[in-house]
Amino acid sequence: MRETMQAGALGRAAEDIRVALMTAAAAIPENERRRGPPPMPPHLIERRSKSDPGRSTLYIRDGKLEISTRLPPDRHADADTLLDLYKLQKGAKERGIVAPRMVPVVAALAHLLDADKPVAKPTKDGKPPKVKGALHIYLMRSTRLATLARFFGEATFKDVTTAKCKEFIEWRTSLPDARYRPGTPDAPLAKEASAREDLFELRKAIDLYADEYALAWHPEVYVPKAGGARTRWLRPVEIDRIYWAIRGRIWDPETNGWKTETVADEDGKVVTRRVLRPPETVAARKVLRRFVYLGCQTGTRNTAMRELKWHISAEGGCIDLDDKLIHRRGFGLDPSKGKPRASSQISGMAANTMRRWREADLAAGIDHVIHKLDGSPYESSPACIWRSTMQDAGLGDDVVPHTLRHTAATVLRIAKVDVRKAADLLGMAIQTMVRVYGQWTLEGQEEAAEALANMRRMKSMPLLALVTPSTQPVVMADPANDDAETMAVRPTRRRSGNADNRAVPPAASVSRPLRRSA
């Protein structure tokens, strides 16, 4: 009886289920089939029941799998309905329609990696193309996706919960910073911002997979809110300390000065001198002189500075010293993608300094403004050199390469440069210039403070003059038709607030108009 009721319920709902599954399956392309003869599709067979050998039952056979319909041979029509539903459910499950919660996370990551892979044309000599532009971005993304695959290797879509994402952030921040080479002993740990960028990539991968395969459900990846905007900027004395640290000096926070040592010279005299880093360390830090100068003088971002050349280029920006201009974007790059890289003016003093750089570089056959000792460009940020230099300068971890851009913007605001001109010079939005750096100038607050101080002088203003002072309460006289006896026992009223406290005359004494006699 129970089997009959179950089959009847499936039969009544068969049409609705069929329509829903076929509608969803129509939006999904079928999977590619392997070569060779097509396998036999699921079909019905009749054989002895496993639970009751004396009774025949219809089974759905799918390869080596057999599923009992619990129906006798005389109910073949109902068994056909169950067979159709099984075929739809199987096809939908294979394409992630019925069970999207069981889609592996690594499948979505691999799908995103294949979708964003750029088309690399081989060079004429047959060598692989250089890692530039879109290919460099693709390699950076593959690194992030590999990190996600390490953590979500065995997870499915149903496992991507808020708690799991927070667990990933804790795991990610316990790993060394990916910008340092593996095995670097002094490599700092990754920041929460790095884990946040990884979760952005995970969200993008899952959304792309769900859109292209029309999944009925996909998880919402938890991404923590970004921290506040950086407000750290360098004072002139701190910039000087960075330059001295580049030359090899070491700041001593205990004495609040440069570290010194007492040694004996060649003549045997005891002298006190400053401690310096080895010459090879000073030579490796030499690149930061240009890096710091360009960042403070032009406000150019880290990546744009490393791509600057002395000649016009399609991949990166260039410096035009004849017209005193810096072009932060290559002419072959799409201006609508990535961070804005506008062209701006440079000062005459900065142009004179850069002319000496250009003469030395072109004489050595070097085209990149920021380069290594051998003349090759930096493919990534010189984070290790930067961190060690900042430590020797006595500055904290909050001083990052982007701090140079904040310094340029803050100096422009403190100097009370017009906000539009300052934003145009740095290639920054006016709203960002006002919101992030406006507090340093306190611009316009003097006039506002004086207006509050002169509040008493504003009484003559029309808006404030409309306020009327509070009036005295009005005491009405007694009704005229009260009799004398009532007035005799009624106490005399007085006006509140009168200085003379004069009594109010009784109602009988109030003059009335005389009535005419008939």
C-alpha cells in the first residue's frame, strides 16, 4: 500500500518536476562526451525482487547501477514516468542543477583561471613571450587561486560559509607575505588585506561559474569590510632619515639618534663613529633614492613608477623632460582598466634632477627609470629592500610605498593648493582629495569659527529677529452676569508678574453698556 501511494504521488507531481528540470537543463550546454560508442542510456528491466524473490519488479538499470521502482510489471506506465524523472535528475545533477551545493570549489577556481587566460602569441624566434600586461596579471591571479585551492581543496559550495571564510582569513594571515621569496627568514606575515583580495577572487570565481552554468543556487562569499583610508604621511625630517638609511645609517630609538660605535682607528686612537651597513647593502638600496624622490615629487603609484621609461612605450609610462611632463600610462594600454594613470606636470627642480639620471642611464644603455644594479627592471615591488630600509630609518610597518603618494597629496593640501589642481596633478578624484586629505588644511574653518564667535552680533539678522519674546499671561474679567453674593465670596484676583501687585477690580465695577427700556 505504501509503495502504491508513493508511486501515485510521484505520478501526480511528475509533470511539474519534468517541466522544472527540462527548463533548467535547456539553459545549460551538455557536457562533452568521450570518444567511442555512446553508452546505453538508463532503461527499465524486469527481474526478481531482491527482497521478495517470488515477486517480479521493474528496475532502472544505469550501467552497473540498478534502482528498484517497487512497481510490478503491470504498472509499466508509472515505471516509465519514474525512468524519465531519473534521466532528468541525472543530467541535471551532472551539470550542477539539482545539487549545486556539491559543486567543488576547485572547479570554480579552475574555470575562472581558464576564462581569464590571455591569448599569448609566440615571438618570431619561437621563444615564449615576455611576462607583461595581461599575462602578468594572469600570473598574479593564478597565485591567489592556488592559495585558495590549498585551503578549499576538499570543500564544496555548501562549505563556503561565513565561518569558513573567517577561518581562511586566520589561516592566510599566518602565512608569509607572498611578495617575498619562499624561505625568506625575515619575511613578514600576510595582512588581512591580502586575505580580503583572495576572497574577492573566490567570489568572482563562484559567480562566474554559477552564471555560465545557470546554477539554481550558489553561496555568497563573505568578504570583510575594507579598513579606513591610510592617513600616514612623511614629515620632512622622516624623509631625510630615509635618505640617510639608504646610505647605510641605522636609527637607534633608545637614543633617538643614529647608532654609533667606539673603535680604535689605524693610529690606535679611540674614536666614535656611526654604524654603517655593508657596501653591498648600500648598493642594493640605491634604487630607493629615485623611488622616494619620484613618489614625493609626483605622487605616482608603486607599479606606475616601476614601469616608467625614458622613451615613449606601449607597455608603460615615460618621462618627457623637454616639456616637463610625466606620462604614467603607456599609449598601448586601455585607460578604462586598472587604476587611473593621468599625465601631469613636474617641477623644474625635479626635471633638472631627472636629467642627470637620464644621462647616466642612457650612457649605460638602460631605459627604465627604476631599475636594478644590472639595469633590468623590477617586475614586482622591492618590498624586502623597502622594509629593511624603513627599519633602519626607525619607521614602523605603517610606512609602505603608497605612503609616498599620501605624502605628496597631504603636502599639496597643507600648502592650500586649489583642490582641483592638486587632484589633477596626482591623477586623483576630487572627492578623494577632499575626503581623505581635507582635514589637514582646516580650510575655511577660520571664517566659520569667527561666525560662531560673533553670534551676539547676529541679532539684527532678519531670521533671528523673527523670534518674539514670551508675553505676560492675560487675566480675563469675570462674567458680567455673576450676582453680588458670588462676587462677595470670590477672592480677589491679582495679575501675575506685575510689579505694583494692584488688585483686579470686580466684575460688577466693570462698565457695561446700558440697556434701553422698552
